[in-house]
Amino acid sequence: MSKVIVVGGGAAGMLAAIYAARNQNEVHLYEKNEKLGKKLFITGKGRCNITNASDMDTLFDNVVTNRKFLYSAFYAYNNYDVIDFFKEIGLETKIERGNRVFPVSDKSSDVIAALTNELKNLGVHIYYGAEVDHIAVKEHQVVGIHLKNKKEVIHADKVIVATGGLSYKTTGSTGDGYRFAKDLGHQITDLTPSLVPFNIKEDYIKELQGLSLKNIRITVNSKGKEVFSDFGEMLFTHFGVSGPVILSASSYVIPYMKNKDVTLSIDLKPALTIEQLDARIIRDFEEVINKQFKNALDSLLPKKLIPVIIKLSGIDSEKKVNLITKEERLNLVQAIKSMTLGVSSLREYNEAVITKGGISVNQINPKTMESKLISNVYFIGEVLDLDALTGGYNLQIAWSTAYAAGNAV
């Protein structure tokens, strides 16, 4: 039996502690907040998108950074292992659109409660309000931890670091794990907010605030080169755009933001070709042929969007429909098929779902998550340079890396 200390009581930390305890270890979990799972509580808008029930190829396709590193971890503990685990500890799940997996109750608090109960059943010692200052090491081997404002070392045979990233700092994610790792000689890659909304240059974006669009296609370009394209849902805000498809795009856009030449193009009618949309508009116009242009688009577009599209089309809003030329009509088609906005910047960490970047995985054993530099210290979850798109994939990274470490100690 080893004495194992887990630093951080989020998703990865709790699961690692559970598997470490199931391996007959004496496990101590240190959490600097007053309760466990604070970030897990707000995940999936409070519903907690636990994982994604897609096949393995889809899991890997949705990992943006260092997917090869996750090969061993994903196959050792996959998405269905996660579903089975939660069922085993008393939490029933359901699969929704996009293969997203949620608790049947739609309550993230039930996920946290199930994990907490299992920790207690296994006799894991949990310490709240216990902020770790640094990892204690002797001759390239971990010997324990130092708590903040305490001189003595709390001895441990093995230490698992699960401190999260920098996103949602109010949940305690303040980058402690990066500092621990750097102090031990690990390389930290560039850190940026990810799965984050866009700030948009155009002033008229404020007129669209609150408008939600479904079944649209976005394309992000930088200096004329396509960076990202996908189909899905988005939302206009007072500062720009958000929603699932935008958050996913942010994962790919980050390296290009330095160019200051990033544009977002929205196809409002991706199911129709240019010719089909033109034919649809001709039919719509025939029914309102004597109306003004501003009153002719109600069946085609959401009310809030009409004034903006009219402006982008360049057609006089007062013009009678029967006077609109073919060239003007094609300008309208273009505005609908390619509503283009300038991306000025990405939002900050307080709105980011995850942190992009982290501890270089070149210095971590992919099968166990143990450091290659310091024996018996393990790094798991968001603190590593791993990230994925929305849909439960980032939590799958947390579970799989946590299992690898918890099962290894």
C-alpha cells in the first residue's frame, strides 16, 4: 500500500482518487475550495456533459491538440467505460443530440454527489480549503507536498496533480499546476483561452444581440486561407458571437489571431445552393411584388436579422420588390450565403471553457501520466497540453488521463 496525494478535487482529481483507492492505496485529496467539483458544477450549463458516446475515431477526431498522446489512455478507459463507471456508482445517464451524454436528472450536482459518495465509501481523506504551495522533491523523486503557509512537508509516496487550467478562475483554476510543473523542470507550452466566444469588429452586431441561429455553416478565414468550417448553432451577443460552433472554431483560430486578419463568414442557408436560394427569393418576391423590400423577407429570415441583411445587400429598404434588379437580388443572395464579419479578438479566460496549452506531453508517460523527469509525480486533465472540441470530449480527456494515473499508482 502506498500513500497517494491527489492535488485538486475537480473531475480528474476525483476520478484519480477513486481508482487509486480501489487499488488499495491510502489516498488523501487536497482541494483549495470549500467543496469539490466547482467547475464540474457549471459544465454543460449546469447539466454536465459527461462524455460523448461516439465511436473511437470520432473521439480522436475531436481532440485538437496532441491526439496521438491520448491513444493509450483512450483505449484503456474509453467513453463507454465512463458511462459504465457512473452507472456502477449510482448515476444513470442518457444520450442526446450529437451523442452528448448527460445525467438523466440533468443536474451536474448529481454527478459531483455520486463521485463524492464513492470517495467517502472508499475511505479517501478529503481536505477542504487546503491550498498546495508546491510539490516536495528529493533526488528527482517526489516526497510529498507543502501546503500554503506551512513549513512542514506532508509526506507521500506518490502525488497526482489535477489542478486544472486557467479558465473560470472563480472555480479555483488559477494555474497552480503549471507552476508546480515548471518548478520541477517541465516545459509549459503557450497558454491561451479556448472554446471561447469571438469579439466582432462591426458595430451593428449589437443590433443582433440575443439572436440564436440553428443549422448554419460558419467558415473562418485568415488572409484568404480557410482555417475552420463547420455546421451547427451560434448566438449573437453584445460583443460578438458565441454558441457551440463558434466555441469549436476558437480552438483552431488561436494561432491566426496574431495576423489581425481573421474573418467569420456565416452561411445562413447552407441547405440551399446559390441557384436554389435565388429561386426561393424569386418565389417569395412574386407573393409580395408590390411591397417595399424591407417588408419582403419575413418568411426567409429572422426579424432581427432583416435590417442587417438589407444593409449588407446594398438594396434600398424602401424600394418596391418589383423594381429590384437581378444584380441586386444576387447581392442579397450573397449577403445571406456569406454574411462576413471581422474577428477583432477572442474573449478572456473568465469566458473560456478550457485552457489551450499546458505541460508538454513529451515529458509525460502516455500510459501512466507519470512525469519523465520526476519519479512518482503524475499530471492529469486540463493541466496537460491537451484540448478538444465541445461535446463532452474535454471531460473524456480528464477521465481517461485520471484513470491512467489512478490505476498506475
